[in-house]
Amino acid sequence: MVRNKLSKKLIVTISIIIVVIIAMGLFYFSHSTYWKYNDWWIVGNDIDSVEKKYGEFDINLEYRKAYYIGKDNSIIMPSNLEKYYWIEIDDNGIVTKVYKGGPIGG
């Protein structure tokens, strides 16, 4: 009886650990460009939905939009330049690409 309860607790514990690891992996891959923005949701969605979900853009060009995400303060050779989460859109307002980059002309 005691052995049966221990094995059930062990199975439940291992199952919870596996679910947490899978959830962390999905979050990591879906937010691979920057932790705050879900790349999988953004790409293929219309730009108005993105703005409604994440707020007003910091840079708003005709075919590129961007959110400010901080300064480059990396350990090795920091540039101290501003970094942006860039969103490229097509003629229909659908997001085609996301990437992390510097300011315009930087």
C-alpha cells in the first residue's frame, strides 16, 4: 500500500515536471526574438491586431513598425545603442517578418 502511494506521487511529480519543461520550451521558442512579444502570434497577423494587443509603436514607418526594447548593454563589446523589436508588413497590413535590430540609420 505504501509503495503504491509512493509510486503514484512519483508519477504525478514527474508528470508535472515534464509539463513545466514543455511549457517553458514552448514559451522560449514562441518568444525567441524578445521575451515580451510572441513571434508565432505576430507573424501572419494583421498589424492593427498587433498594435491592439501590444500597444502603440515607438517607430511607425509605412512598412516597418518597431517597439523599443532597451539599450545594448551586452557584456562583450556593448554598443549602448538602442535596440528595437522590428515588425515588417506587406501591402495588405499582414506581418511577414520580425527581428531585433538597432535604430534607423544606426
